[in-house]
Amino acid sequence: MKKQFKKGISLIMAASMAAVSLMGCGSQSGNKPADTTAAQSSAGTTAADTAAAGTTAAGTEASGEPVTLRFSWWGSDSRHQALLAVIEAYEKKNPNVKVEAEYQGYDGYYEKIMTTLSSNTAPDVIQLSKEWLPDIQGAKHYLADLSTLPVDLTTLKDRLLEIAGTYNGEPNVFPCTVGGSVTYVNTDFAKAYGVDLTKNYTWDEIKELGKSIHEQDEEAYLMTADADMLNRLFVQPYLAQKTGKPLVDEETYTMNFTEAEAAEAFQNVVELYETNTLEPFGEAATFAGQADQNNKWINGKIGMIVDYTGSAPKYIASIDSPLDVISMPVTSDAKCSGVAYSGDRGFAINDNSEHKEEAAKFLDFLMNDPESIAICKTDVGYCPTKQSDDILIAAGVVSEIQKKGVELSEPNSYTNNMISGNTELEVIRKDLIQEVVYGDITPEEAAQELVEQYQEILDELKTK
């Protein structure tokens, strides 16, 4: 476990112990607003193995002793309702099992889980962010090895368990979502301006195309982006494409990119505006966080938007023209696609649970049973298993466009790490991008500041 987590955990534990009694073993807060392939190949018990052991279709002993499981998660009202319905379906099939729901919004959830784990009062089944694995398993073996329990991990999409649910070679989290980033394209716009939907464009080709389009129609722009999108979907991927790595090495706390590469990434943004490829920043800022509501996009005057695959439904619904997806633009010398393909959260089993086997059977039902998949739709996450796409497409819940986007985002992607997503580093990069866009500093000056400020923060984190 990295040094910055050790001190953080100690402080969280000390400050939170007094609150443990308030959380209770069966409290329900539903009224609150809302890298190893071996681990995957040796995944836990399959459905056939479970059936052979004399279980019901849901995987729990039909005549077993009464069992009470606690299941904790965070999310929106739609996620709450979906998971409550799954619990109800499971209990009907397994009358000897009662699943107590403990759910809330995101705020305070991390602290609550860390406190309950340290005090041995944690739920049996726990929703976690993959970024918390070093905090949890690095402190103590709090989470069970899923490959030793009756949950089928072989249903997960290729590489997903390895990159989103494994810590120190052990599968601890069953990912509940998967995706990356792609370029959404208005196909009518593409036809009108000669955008090739079979092509993986380079950034330079995108700028040439964008310049040509705006010269034909001064109201038209190839792309739009707000500050967050420039930060996470333009500059960060550009640097990953140059290096083939996350921004920061999590072992050494050193930057994987050079000052010259940072200057190049900032310069690329400048040129996207100079060529009128990107809609003027001030106009795009009006629709920050809601690019699908941008008037120019709705009216067919913007042709492309780079965004995450989870955003597909809102872009499909936002325009009358058919939507398609293509890969993100890349540098001419790209070492990877720049897409951080992964699943950012999933479900784990408390290793200290008195009912690990039963908890695993419930988890298997939740993530692998067709009835549960149909109930959850995409409210719990986007299709992490191989069968979930087919089930939800047949039900009219998932579009072929979203499925295509996820499939496009996986090849030649890279695996991001937690330190590269540090909030302070994110804010520094975002602020400097805006200064460059407004012309307050040059790309070279921004790159120098970026490296200097990153180094200062990384040095502090390294010593914690």
C-alpha cells in the first residue's frame, strides 16, 4: 500500500470509531437522498458446479438454515429501487435468506465502510470503488478472494476482472460496470461534410477537417468541449497516447510525461481553437456538464462530441439524426489509444463475514442471473458481463450504439491508476488549460507550471 493511504486510514479510523454504534448491524438508510489473468481463469464456482451441489436455480440451499445478509451500496434513487427489487426476487427464490439493505448517497459512504471494516461490523456484501482497493486490502485482508467462493467470474468481459477487480493478484471485486471514452458523431453532419465513419482520425487530421468544415459554414464546428472535457478527454488522453502510461507512476510518484510532451498537449488544444475545430470556449461553457443540450449540437451545427460510453443514452436522445461512434482521435505516434478502459466500481464480500458462501451466492445472482440483469438494467452499471449486453439489447434497454462504443474503447487502451486521478493534480491541469485557452499563458509556460506544481504535490504525497 502506498504511503499516502497509511496515514489517511489511521486518521479515518480514529475519527470514525465513535460513530460505529450509530451505524448498527442492520441499519437501513434508504430514506436518505439520494494484474493477473490466472485469477480470472481460476474463477469461482460455475453455475453447473453449484447445481451439482444440490442447490436451487438461484444458488442457495433450498432447505438451509435461516441466514441474514447485509448488503451495502451507494447511488441514486434508480439504483436503490433496482437493487431492492433484486433483493426481493432473491428472497422469493430463497425463503431461508433475508437480505438487509443499507443504502445511501455517495457522501460519507467511503468513511462509513472504512470504519465498519476496521471495527469488524461491515456488511456481508459491499459496493466499492476500485480505487479503494489499496486502502482496504493494503491495510488488512478485509475482502474475500472471490475465486474461492461460489460466484462465477468467467462471465465478465475480457480483462475486466484483471484491471478493475484484482489487487495483488487476487480477485476481490466483481465489477458492475465497464466502459471508456469514444467520439459521438451526428451521421447527417458526417454525410454533409465528408466525415469518414470508418476512420481512426489523428488529432492533426481532425484539425484539418474542422478547419474545412468551418470554412464551408461559419456557424458549424466539428467539435465542442467544456473545461472538464478538455481536461479529462483531450489533454489527459493526449499524454497517455504519447507515453502509453498513466500520468503518474504509482510506485515512484514520478511523472510519466515530460515537460515537452505537456507543452505539446496544451498546444494541441490551442490549435483546435485556432482552426475553429472546437466551438468557442465561452459558448461551450454555457453547456458545461450538459453538452447534449448544446443548441448547436441539437441543431446539427456541431458534428462530434468526445465523451464517455456511459453518456450514449443522452446523446442518442438529444438529436433527431442517427448517432454513431468512432474511436477517439490519437497522436500520429500514439503508443496507446489514450482510453482508460475499465470498470470504476463493483461488489465485494467481507472476508470476516460469517456467511461468505451465502453472500457469494447472492452476489452471483445479482451479477449473473438473467432475472437480476433484467431488473437492474443499467441503473447499477453498464453491462460488465458477456451476456448482459444481449439480454438488455433484446429488452430494448441498451442500444447497439452504446455496445459498439464500449467495444471500440477497449482495444489498445491503458489502465489508469489512482494517483493519476488525484484531485489536486486534476484541478491544476484544468486551471492551466483554461489559462492557455484564454491566452493568459503559452503552452510552454503552462507545461512548466504543470510539471513544477505536480512535482510539489507528488513530493508531499510521497512523504505522507
